[in-house]
Amino acid sequence: MKKIRIGLLGFGTVGSGTAKILMENREVIASRLGAHLELKWVADLDLETDRGVSVDEKILTTDANMVINDPEVDIVVELIGGYEPAKSFILQAIEKGKHVVTANKALLAAHGDEIFSAALRKGVEVGFEASVGGGIPLIRSIKEGLVANRIQGLFGILNGTANYILTKMTDEGSPFSEVLKEAQALGYAEADPTFDVEGIDSAHKLTILLSVAYGVPIDNSAVYTEGISRITPLDIEFVKEFGYRIKLLAISKDDGEAIEARVHPTLIPQESLLASVNEAYNALYVKGDAVGNVMLYGFGAGMMPTGSAVISDLVDVGRNVLHGAIGRVPCMGYQPSYVKRRRVRSIEELDVKYYFRFSAEDRPGVLSRISGILGKHQISIESVHQKGRDLAGEVPIVMITHEATEAAVRDALSEIDQLGVVKDKTMLIRIEDQR
């Protein structure tokens, strides 16, 4: 049986998972591919740490160039992460005529167009299934399974750390800081959790999904991004009373004229499918004009799930190599001549329902003053809850609005927050009210 030789750059969590699957499932992979995927090299600066995976010491190296320059290596797998030296290694491998598989969402979100263009010029493949959703086949589902559809909307829980934190806050009533420490202790959150909890990781993934869903050039700066660090147990309890749960959602919609691209905490109905996605699980809810609604669900990270996605790309590239079908499916799912820029709506153009929580003095007329300012800006109120005063003598006033534009909301809240009777910055959470 033929061999397709693999050079692995990065032997951390995902790299060791990939190696483990390649060795343990060698025969089942070969029976599906029609060739053996042979691990020719494993490169990492740290070759001493025990990964729990036994590989032949002869294939271990600290020199990435040895892997990239080996003429026998057919596919280079980049699992280093970050921007450099990962980008340079990928471009060098492409220049050498080698196919590339990567799980590096941050790199693709920033430099994907450059990498895909280089691959097109050299006639090689770039697989990146593992960059979004770990072991969930999100990229391939959109590029191939839903190829007949105009994608009308994407709604994704794309970061397991943020979802774990919000789940614990919802189920246990614990504050954000306490649950974050627990997530770090369990290994769900990094020592510096900024990318996860401030929505940056989800924005990187949404950027990649936009490119394959709509055939637009990659532009991470177009995605409005907001995190979950301001969410409090008080907000979670209030939204329960309104019939919602809070999720960090990556959202895109296409109305034919422009695209929405945003990541932020979002209220969704408790009975919706996405509301039931808890702990460190990820999910993507897709709306297609022909297929209707589809949801993909599973582990969005981890050694074995992400390794599984890497192997799926290796097999896909391997099939194309064996049958001389390089470029059969374009990198972004669209033929290069059809990849064009689309207008992305600014967040100020958003027109949705909102949740507001005001912290106000307990005195007559406060509610009417707040309502008056909202009315002046054409923001109508759907429902109001008001609780008793807290220890500081302040009263939380919570409102759900009818649909309003973000620009009007920002103007109104800026005016309200300057009132002497309002004691803290208003909490705003957007609502996707699709029951």
C-alpha cells in the first residue's frame, strides 16, 4: 500500500493527539484512504516532556527546517500556534510544494488570505478543519455538505472556556471571577484567559467561518467583539425571569445586501437548542435557504477531538494526492475569482431587542426619567422588572426593549448614565429572540 508521509510541527496537546490517532487507528485510516499515513517527522523544541504518546525517537527533532526541507514529506502539519514562527513555516512548506494542514485559527484570521493565495500559486492544499470547533466538522459541512445553500445565518458557541464559565454562573450562581479561577484550575482556561473570555478567540473562528460561508476575503477587524467579563449573577437571575439564558455567541447574518459579523454575550430563549449547549461544548447553528436549520454540536477543543479534525484533513488531502485532484475543493469553498469583498454592517446599524439593567437611587420619578429618555430616542419598552434595594440603597431596574437600533441605544444610554440618580454604567446585553 502507498505511503503519504507526514511532517508534524508542534508536539503539544493537539500534536500528541494527532500522533496518537495516527498510530492507534493506522489500519482503519488506511482502509478508508487507500494509503498509509506515515509519521515521518515530529518537531518540537521540547522533546523531554512526557506526552503519554510513544513515538520512535528517530523521528523526533528540534529543527523544523529538517521537516520542511525533507523531499519525502508530502504534508506538513502546523500545530505550533501563534503567528510566528508558524506563519513562516507554513509559507516555507508551501514554497517547497508541500501541502499544509493547520489548526491555527489566530494565524488564519490574520493572514489566511496570504496563505491561501500562496497555496493557489504553488498548486498545493491547505486544510484547516481543526481551526474552528475542534472535532466538530464545521468547515467541511459548510464547504461541502451545505454547498447548495445560500447561508442566511450562523449562530455559534465557539469557545468552550467562555461557555463553561457561563454555565457554572447560571447553574450555581457564582460570580465570574470565582468561576474563572475554577476553570483555570481544571485546565479549561489559560493563565491569561483574555482571548477566551473577551471574545477574541470566537471572533477569530467567526472570521474563518465567514470566508467559507460567504466567499469573502478574511478580515478579522470587521468582526465586532465583546466578552463576558462584565456579566454578573444578578444579570443571570434576571434573564431567567424573562425566559432567557446568556451565551457568548458568534453571529453572522446575510440579507443579500450586507453581512453582520459580531461576537458578544447574547440572550437566547431557554427552550432554544443553543441554550442547552453547556459546559465546555461548542455548537454551530446554521440557517440555509434550502436545507433550513442545521445544528452541529460536540467538543470544540482537546487533544483527541482536535486531533481527529487534523486527521480528517490529512485524509482529505491524501485522497486528492492519490487521485491527482489537487484543488478539487477550493480552500475557501469558492472559486478564487468569486471571492469578493462584501459590506459588513457596523454595530451601530444593528436592529435587535435589548436587555438593560440600570442601578438607580430608590426615589420617585427615576423610572419615568429613564423611560422618557428611551422614548425620546425611539426605544420602546416591552417589559420591566424592579427589585428591592441592595445594601448600598440602590435599586436594579431591568428592561427588555422592542427592536431598536444600536446607534439610538448608545445615544440613549450615554444620556441616562449621566443622570445623577443612576449610580453605575448601564448593563446592555443584546437579544436574539428566535423561539
